[in-house]
Amino acid sequence: MPHSETDYQRCRFMFLNKYLPLLTICLLFSAHSVNAQQEFIDFLDDSVSYIWPTDASTQLSSTFAETRSAHLHAGIDIRTWGREGYRVFASRDGVIYRIGIGPHGYGHVIYMKHGDDSYTVYAHLNRFEPGLQAFADSIRFLDYRYEIDMIIEEEGFHFKQGDVIGYTGSTGVGPPHLHFEVRNPEFKPINPLLTNLRVRDTVPPVFSQLAVEFLDPENLKRTGHTILQNRETGAVFDFGEISVEGPVGLAVNVHDRANQTPNVYAVHSLKMIHDSDTLFHSVADYFSFENGGNMFLDRSYPILAQSRRGFQRLFRVQGNRLPFYQKAINEGILNLPKGTHKIYIAAKDIYGNESKAQVVLHVKNQSMHHEITHVPAYPAFQNRSAFAMMPWRLSEIPVSKSLLASTDTDFTFMPAQSATMLFSPLTESVRTKLSPGKKQTLHTPDQNVWIQFPSNSLYDSLDVKMTVSQEAGTIHITFNPGSLPLNRPAYLNYILPEGFNELEGLALFAYNPYRDRKSFISSNISDGILRARIPELGHLMIQQDRVSPWVGRPRLDKNLAGNHILILPAVDRDTGIDYRRSEIIVNGMRGIVEYDPEKDFLMFYNPEFTPKPQNTVEYRVYDGAGNSTSRSLTVSR
């Protein structure tokens, strides 16, 4: 973090705005930030050398800190040309610290610990090297479970730099590739390209679109946005001119490229400049997993929810604790006086290749003059005139552990009504204001629906309305404003109404109105109460799923290790396949039931299995709502 950029400019700003008494505090803060950054990566020095972790390729399909579904990308993805089975090497000498196997997330993954207590991570593997795979299987076959996540440092699986530790695959999320991470001794990810690892890249970033996010002049809450298309002219990407009233925030849809690859990447750094002054500067070198979900604040979440495009904000909102921001005057908000202003934006990749963009703002009205230190994370409530008409109630009384044991919280509030209380067919609405930093419970006036917010659930204060309604066999739970990210999941509890509490196959879904698509949310129904963890405040639907999974014809095959396996195609587009509950028996032999959600099949795996000319296969496949499909048949070799 250069002192000429961070210390001097920030303190100069404060001084010019008559904040001279803060000069000493400012310098101390800047020095602390520099030290914190250095401490994060100080294990990297000239004596630390990594080798490229695979022989698949030296090309990247993804880089550090890219937008993902619910977090920032914590490493780099290496291309494997759509194939599996390339060798994966120990990038440094070390011991296997942890292994994981499962169908989601990192899939089959190895965590390796090195002599300086830092780590490397190798994910989406097809399998481990034979000795490590045999150890993992010996654990899994104790109870025939597919998934494991174990710290095995004491088992002593040591490897030298360059030793084969596994093979590339496609387990977890995405097509075949190798996901590789470097983590510091505190287990926090850093950009692997800060090490000696390199890719060929002489191509500068490309600006595609610019979003202008409009803010309420009084409280700075987001009120909407407009998107400007790039009009490239010469060496600068030009977004034209726009008239605005009051303060605004900018966000860019920008990507990087590298030589001889079609993939697009996240940029490494962004700057916003006005009248030769840098107002905002971010650099994506590292972050903590604890704050990885702050992606929803670093990116414009309303635009991401609507378009699935990760517009990177050139300002910082409340609750954003990512360490990327080296400078943010007025938190990056353009709080400009009336008149015409040209704004420049610079984007760089990690190798210093740079592109510039510009936009002209015509500010119609005078903006606020005071320093901005708080930009709300959540937008304003819509239709404020209706506030007096809405019943509201906020309970900070804790909820009963016996009632909410499955929600894994320490709330102890018990609704006054029992689970047998009849449901009113009328719409129930509740509006209230929630605050971060304390446990709260939002519930409808009849107390049949309540949502528990742990103390670390909200990013910022929130004025929200929840509405529960019923139509055509579906219960809707909606929020205004909607599609709001949470720092930690909240807990939904619903005493199901008469006519629903006895239904089989009842399931909870999140509905995306922009894509007209619903996605299944795992829930538990016990004693007439539905309980679930919800990752955001969006549109929830409770519906019955009575359709059993589709199961195709099983076939015999071999995996890349040469083991005989049985592949069973299985699809359920409503509530998904419940692979943990599903069973496959071949010739009376039990095996591990593995699942590939990308390829839509279950797999019977047992290293002792050898097929016969005629093989008896028995299966029962469940979906997430408890529906099942079963059959017994013969499969020829």
C-alpha cells in the first residue's frame, strides 16, 4: 500500500476539510493497514517457491476474487480441456492436512500444509493418489457414507514438491478443471499469482458496461440504477454523458483476458479519479473466508440478482469488511457540486496491463457537503405512504430451544399459539425495522410465521415488510425490499396452516422473478412446523412435490482408477436427488452411493466389486421431498 497514495492523500483530504485534529489518527490507521497487509502475506519471500500444480495446462479459466454464486473465488482455476485424469502435483513439500469428498463445493479436495504453516488447496479432483484414496475409502466404508471432511495431519501423508497427490476431475461445481489455492498460516486465501507462479498475459482489461446507482440525497439509500453501454473511442472506453441529481455510486462490468485463451477473468485493481484525485482504489490480493460473502456488497447485489452480472462497485457500503479498499474518499460516493464532471476509471490486471474508461456526469442539484462515512447496504423501503396502514411487531424475546432444536440457534421464544391453531386465509403482513448486532425475531401478528435473525445476520439496518399469502395450493412469503443478501443465514419457522400440515412431499423453494425459476431449499417438517435456514430475504414458496425422481437404465463402467462401477442416471428437477438416503445394491453387495449433480447420475462404488455376466441391481432413489423410485432388474456385463 503506497504511502504516497494512501497516507498522504487521505490525510490531505481531511485537513482541507478542517479535520486537522484527526491527522494523527489517520496516520496511525494507515500504518496499521500497511502492517496488516504485510502480515497477511509475509510468509512469501524469496526462499518460498511453488511449482505449477498440474500437467493439464498452464492456462487459467478463472482468477482470484471472481464473482461466484454466494462468495468470492478463493483461488485460480486451471484449464483441463474438458478432460479428467491429469496429474496433480504437490506445489511445495508438505503434509496432507485435510481431505474432503462430496458432490458439491470443492468436491474431492486436498489441503496440504507446508513447513511455514501455510497451505495449498487442490479441488474438484477425480480421485486422490492411490495410498491416500485407499485411506479415505477405509474411513468411508466404515458406515458406507459418501461424504467425508477430515483433518488427517497426524496420519503422516508427506509428499515432496512435484510428487503426484491426485488427479484432475469435475467433482463439486463446474466442468473439469483444477481449482488451486494458496492460504496463509491463518488459513486465509491469498492471490496465488502473488507467488512465483505466472501465466502469459500481455492483454489489458476490457470495460463492457457502467452502472450508475442512484442514492437518496437524505439517507444515501439506493433508489435505483441505470446501465450505460461502452462506446469505445481510441485508447479510452467511453460511457458518454448522464445527468444525475445528488449523490451517486458507480459500478463497472469489467473483465480481464490473457494470451491464447477465450476465458474472461476478474481484474486485479480498480481506481476512480476525478480532477486528478484518486477517490477510490481497490486491490484484490487477499480476503478472509469469514467475509467472502461480502461479495454481495462489493458487487451490486440488485444488479447481480437481476442480470447475473457482477458489477464491481467503486464505492463501499456498510458491512463490507473486505480488505481490498486502499482508498475510499467519501466511501467512494460521488458527492459532487452542481455542474459537469469527468470521471476516469482505471482497471489493471496483476501484471500491470491497464485500461481506462471515462464518463461525464452532469449534476443538476447541489449535493451534501459533509463527509460521508456510512453508505447503507440495503435499499429504501418501497411505498412509504403505506407505513401507517401496516401492522408491525418486532420481538427481541428469545425463542424455545425445544421448539427450535433443529434450527441450530440459541433463541428461546415460544409463540403463544400451538401447532394446531387454524390458519387465517387472509394475507398476513408485518413491517418493522431490524438492526445489525443483535438477535431479533420478526413474526406475523398471528405468530404463525417467525424469522430469527442471529446477531451477525444483517449487514446493516433494515426497514422491511414481510407478507404471507396463500393461493392455489401455494404459500408465498415475500419481502419488501426483496432479494436482500444476508451476512449469515436467518431461520424461518412456520406453523403450517390447516390443509398443509398433513400433506406429504411439502417443500420450500426460493423463487427468482427475474429468471422465473425456483430452487429447492432444504427444510425440516416436524410436529406441523416447517423450519429452514434461508440465505437471503427473497420470495419463498411452500408447495407440494409428489413427483418421484426419474431413474434411467443402469450401466456398468470403470472409473479412471480402473475400478468397476455402476452408473445410475437419476434426475429430479423440483427438489433434487437425496443421495444420502438413496440406496443401490448390486449382486447383494452394498457399496457407497456417490452422486454427480452436473452429470445427473448416481454411482455405485465398491473396490471389491467385480461384475458377473448377469448382475442383479436393486435401487431406491429419493428426492428432497421424500418421494422415491425403486426397482429390481438385471444388467448384463
